[in-house]
Amino acid sequence: MIANTDPEFAPIATRIRDNVGRQGFMTHIGAELSELTRGSCTLAVDRRPELLQQHGLFHGGVTAFLVDNSTTIAAATSRGQAALTAEYKLNLLSPAVGERLICRARVIKPGRQVAVVAADVYCLTDGVEKHTATALASIAMLDEKAAARIPSPA
């Protein structure tokens, strides 16, 4: 983590990790936040039968979730603002077969209102990564007033 060279990032990283820890869907999917730096995020999930489609491949919905969440998290690292996905374009490049799915997101253009974030998804098989998807997302950056209007989970 960059916290050693960027002391202003440490509280942002802590807040993001806490928020991600409260996401029930992250727990449900079994995804983990494996890397977090200013402007980037890596999420990963291990292969489990309930995450696969009928042919034994990771379901496209798992790939889409990783892209959705990692791009939003990466955008939030830029200024520490709350963020929500506005849209993303996902290209599935090859079947997602393997032991682990890894999504690496990086901010292309931070912004006060909209950030542009790219993500690449890889399947890990026997220690080798295969590029299985790529995406580009527009992330809505929320000011404090807008973030305060979002209801807290019950």
C-alpha cells in the first residue's frame, strides 16, 4: 500500500477498506480486496461451484461484479470521495476458466464529478494469468451532501 509514501492516503484507505467490509455482496461472492493504492484497486475471488455457469466457467456476472466494484473503489481512492457506478462497458475476451478471478482497476482520469476508470480481469490457472475481460467505466463522484443522502444499510 502507498500509505508510507502518501500519508494523506492512509485514512482514505482505512475508510474504503471499512466500507468494502460492510458490503454484504462482497462477502456473499467471497471476493477480497487484495490491493489498494491511490488510483487503483485489485479484487479477487476464488473458484467455487456457486460462481460458475453450466459449462464450469466463472459466470459473466461475477466478472461484471468485480469490474463494477473495483472501478468504483479505485475512483474513490483519488480524493476519498464516495462514488457510484454511472456506467461501464465490459468486453469478455475469453472464457473465464481457472482457480481464481482477478480484477485490476486503475483510474484513467480522476474528476470531481465523474472519474474514468479502466479494469482488466484475469483468470489464474497454475500460476499463469490469462486476460479474460476488459472494461471502461464512468464513475459518479459524490460530494458530501449527495453522499449523506444515501441511506445507511439496515
